Amino acid sequence: MNEIKEEQLNAADAAVIEREKKQFVKMTQTRMSRLIISLGIPTTLSMMVTSLYNLADTYFVSRIGNDSITAAASNLLALMSIIQAIGFTFGMGSGNLVSRLLGKRDREGADKVFSSTLLVSCACGLLILGLGFACFEPMLKLLGCKDAETLMHAKDYARWLLIAAPFMCMSFVLNNVLRAEGKAVLSMVGLVVGAVINVVLDPILIFGADMGIAGAAIATCVSQITSFVILLFMFLSGKTIVRFRMKAVSREFSVYKDVLATGFPSFCRQILASLCTVFLNRAAYTYGIEKYATEDGGKAAQAALGVVNKVFMLAFSLSLGIGQGYQPVLGYNYSAKRFDRVKSAYLFTLTFSTIVMTVFATVCAICAVQVMGWFSLSPEAKEIGALALRLQCICMPLLPLNFMAGLTYQSVGNKALASLLSISRQGLFYIPAVLALPEIFGLLGVQMCQSVADAFAFLFAIPFTFMFFNTLKKEQAKVIEEEKNSKENLG
């Protein structure tokens, strides 16, 4: 009996090793444009679907016809960003390490990183759940829910978002490790199914069951748990190279330190997104009241900019999805010292994502009024939102350069520069813009702050991009020199 079990284990290991070899060949030899598109398109679609069902939540909630309810859902984007900050930290950290380890043909090391990270991400999700309920009302007020009506609706939504937090954190790890293996299609399946469930449940629970904003929250919670179950099944069913094993969970702090250090730029990016949303909500409320001389003006501004943020997230997901499809390619080839392919991957991805963003920005700018008209907002909210969306479209094509630079340094293990680039757009430019511009231009300053921040972030990324290419040139020269010396020694 023991011999049969040992033979089965050996056969399973042999199958995993064979999959690993095929994947290595695919990632280091396939024509770059074909490889990036094959990985980037599923990832982009999955990111877009995630953004679309967030937008669908806002759409169905807005159909209730109350700016306070739409403002409540918009304000909780900051809470979602906090959960995503934890999820992205462990997800991007483990995914980048796994792609590099697989590039070095170290499958056992990849198993250790994955198993350890999945367990600790669950623990952190539970911590968010506990702390969120312990500080429930103060937390919601801090996120921008200032008036009593908006706060009441926010409570109905937030409690279900907190319940979903552990599943969301673990899903980020599962999703990113699947992409690190080059299995973007499998990761897309889990996200798309969850998104479809969310969109289907929204009208049923909000209107059919007459649950209002709580129905939207329950739909989100159910969809997140469903996505987690599907993604976990991919690993448990033997479709992956990397496997979850309890005995592989590390007791060494260095493993967790590496994951956290590698994922820290993503944490910075997401936690700053949360802070930006808080500052934006507060500024929108204050200067909306100032412009329209009523509290309803503040609610209308919050609701409008919340919708614009969701539309902007859809645009950002295009850039993010293409970039995340590029990351495992970069990790594999950088570790395999194929620096010519690294340069090719960078240039192709930057060009492709810039073209996509330009097309999206052009369409949004032309159709801004129609886009805001899809949502049941007050006339004031639609007016505020249309102008804000058009202003953001001006610098939308500039997004990929800053984002690509940060992802690149994160993938090659330069944690300091990756962290600096990840905080630049929001921390160095957006927060100062949202604090300073409204003081000068009033509500118009709130509407234009995102575009101003994106312009400065683009300029900031230029020298780091040139620096990376210079580094690649030096690394490539070293490889050529080593090959030359090796041939001379053999001769």
C-alpha cells in the first residue's frame, strides 16, 4: 500500500515538473507581443470585469434615486481600498516572488512562499473584520460619512464588506500566484464568475427583495466568497504548478519579510488610494455646500465624484490589467537573464497600454454627459460629474508610464524605487493637489486634482524609466562578457 502511494506521489510530482518545464519554455521563448497579449488580455478582462461590477453596484444603488445612498456607497470605496491594500500586499508580493522562483526553477521555494502567504493573508483579513466592527461608526465617519442619513446607509453596506474581507485578501493571493505561473485565464474564470453573480444579484436583492443598499452589499459579499472558492479549487484540483501544502508553511520570518517587502509598493499604492478617497470625499462635501449653498450640494458632489472615480477605476483597470499580465513575463525573463526580452516586454506593454488608454479617454471625454446620465443622480451631481470626468480624461493616456515603472522595479526586486514610484502619483501629487487646489478654485479644484496629479506623476517617472534601461544595458553586457569568458575557457 505504501509503495502504491509513493508511486502516485512520484507520478504527481513528475506531472508538476513537466508542467513547470513547459511553462518555463513558454515564458522565455514565445514571441513577446504574442506572450504579453495572451497573458495581458485575460488579466485586463478580469480587472475590467471587477471594475464593471463595482460600477454596476453604484449604478443599481443610484437607481434608488437618493444622492445620500449613492454617496454612502462611494465613500466606502475607501474601506474597499484598505482591504485591497492588504490583499495586494500579499498577492503582489507572493506573485512576484513566485514568478522569480519559477524562473530559477525553484518549485519548492514557490510552494513555501504561496502556502505561507495564503495563511497569513487569511489572518490579516480576519483582523480587518474584527477591528472594523470594533470601531464601526468612528471608522465610517472618518471615511467621509458626515451627515446622519449617509452614515445610516453606509452602515448597511460596510458590515457585509467587512465579512467578505478575509475571502477578498486570500483571493488576491490565489489570483496573483495563478498569474505568476502564466495562467491568467484560470484567474480570470474565478473573477468573472464572481462578477456575474454580483451583477445578477444586485437588482434582485436591491429591488426584488426591497433590501436597498444592504442588498448591494450582500451581492458583493456573496460574489467575493464565490470567487475565492473557484480560485482555491484551481489549486486543489491539480491544475497548477505551485501547490498549497500545510507542511510547506514556513516558520522563518525571512519568507514573510520578503513577501511584505516585495508587496509593500502595492500596499502604499492602495492605502494611499484610500486616503485620497477620504480627502476627496471631505473636499467634495465642503465645496459642494459652498457652491450650492445647501447640504444637498455636498451630497451631490460626493455622489458625482464617487461615480467618476468608479469610471476612472475602469480606465485604471485597463492599465493595471495589462501591467499585471506583463509582470510574470518580466519576472521569469529577468531571473533567466534574458534582458533583451525584458526590454522588449517593457516597450511593447507601455506602447500597447498607452494606445488603449488614449482610446478610452477620448471616448469618455466625448460621452461624459451621457455616461453621467446613466446614473439616477440629481441634476447638480450630473453637472459636477461630467466636468470632472472630462478633466480626468486629459491626462489619462499618461497613466501607464508611472504605473509601468513602479511595477517593473517591484518585479525585479528593487523595493526602494518601487515604493517611491508607487507613492508618487497619490502621495506626492494627488493629496497635495486635493488639499491645495480647492482652496484656490473651489469645487473646480476638486474636479481637476486627479488630472493635475497624473501629469506630475508622468514627469516624475521619466528619469526612472531611463535608469532602468541603463541598468538592463549593463546587465546584458555582463551576460555577454560571461558567455565570452566561458567559451574562451572551454577553448
